[in-house]
Amino acid sequence: MGVRVRLAEILAETGTSAAAVCRGTGIHPESVQRLKDGTAIGIEFDTLDRLARFFGRSVADLLVTFDGPSAVAIHDLPPSAESRALEALAPPNRAGRKPGQPAE
């Protein structure tokens, strides 16, 4: 069983644009696009809370379950996406940076 965010349906129901969601929630446009397209491999609780508050709905209203895998397997991603996914999963180093993240 999988879980996905119903963002595309909610945008259509409310006539809201993805850009308006970004402005109103502070969620990065790429994240909104992935949630809308159903290609996100996860979502943070804070992001769910922001979306729920923005649309005036409960978190449960934003989610739907379906039969099938819950996320794209990393090995199914193209090489560049695979390395980005693995970097995102890596813990930060002692300086608090993820691999590949430049020092400030």
C-alpha cells in the first residue's frame, strides 16, 4: 500500500495555483511540484501542517492511500537522481553539512 498527497486534486478543487501555495506556505517550488505530480518520495510533518493550514483542511484530507509501492525505489531512478537521493538521505557531517554541500 502507498500513500500520496492529494495536492493536484486540491489545487483543482480550489482553483489555487502552485505558485500561490509556495508564496502562502514558504514551501520550495520544486517540493510543491513533486507533491503535485506525485513524484515526491516523502513529506515532512511540517510541510503537511503548512499545507493543511493553507487550505484550511485536516492533514487526513491531504492524504490518500493506494495499492502499490509507496515510493519510487532508489535503484529505479536515473544515475543523477539516484546520487541526489542518496545524498539527501546521508546524515550531516560534524560541521552540520550534507555531502556535497559547500562550506559557508
